Amino acid sequence: MSDLTIRPATADDLDVIVDFNARIASETEDTVLDRNTLRAGVQVLLEDPAKGRYFVACVDGVVVGQVMHTREWSDWRNGDIWWIQSVYVHADHRRRGVFAGLYRHLQELAETAPGVVGLRLYVEVDNTPAQATYARLGMDDASYLVMQEIFG
């Protein structure tokens, strides 16, 4: 594979991020997202880094993967935990180190950012390949069950 480049996402990446996020929902949750709502949500985050940031992985200038992080304040640790979200690697580039590159990039940023105390993510309970990947990268099972109530 050609050299992998990791960079912050820009407004020019909006369409590919929207497409990748729609694919995530379809592949992992068999869910079809409303594209207008999705596009607006991605655009807000791209315009407001206080909400979080997207990073993209490129091969030969083409975006082949993405990761997003948001922040959660931890009073227990007196610092920010970065939640890893919207992980996607195009099917043609899976099992080639794309996510590992994205994760290591984010990990390095988090370790050098003042006040960041850790990384977290949630993963589908049946997605054992992803769980194995995260474990290989040094993440541990936090033994939490995520519960939610989504409005609308």
C-alpha cells in the first residue's frame, strides 16, 4: 500500500465523511440515517472544534478512513477523556493498518494535549474483530454497559 497520510479533516471532506458515517450506520446497526441531518451534524463539528474533531486517513490523496473524537469532562480524573467515534475504514482498505494509523495519531495528540487523561470508545458487543483490533492497540475492556435515550 502507498504511504498513509493522517490529517485533520476540512470542509472539503464533508461529502466523504457524510458517506462514511452513513456506511457505519448501515454496516453496524442496519440503520439508514437521514442524510440532511447527518450532513448538518458533520458540518457543525467541522466548523466548531470545541465539539470535537475529525481526522482522515488518505492514500494517494484519497480519503480511505476516518475517526472523530469528542470530549467528556471527568471529575474523577480532573481532565478530559476523548471519546473515539465515527470510526470507518473503506472496505477496500481494511486490515491494512489504516485504523491503527488513525488511532496512533489521535493517541499521540491526546497524550501531548494539556488536560487530556485518556481515550475511550464504544463498540458493538458482537463486533469481535473490532474489539480485537482495539485490544491490540492497547485498549482495555472498561466493563461498562452503555445505555441511552435518544430524542427524536
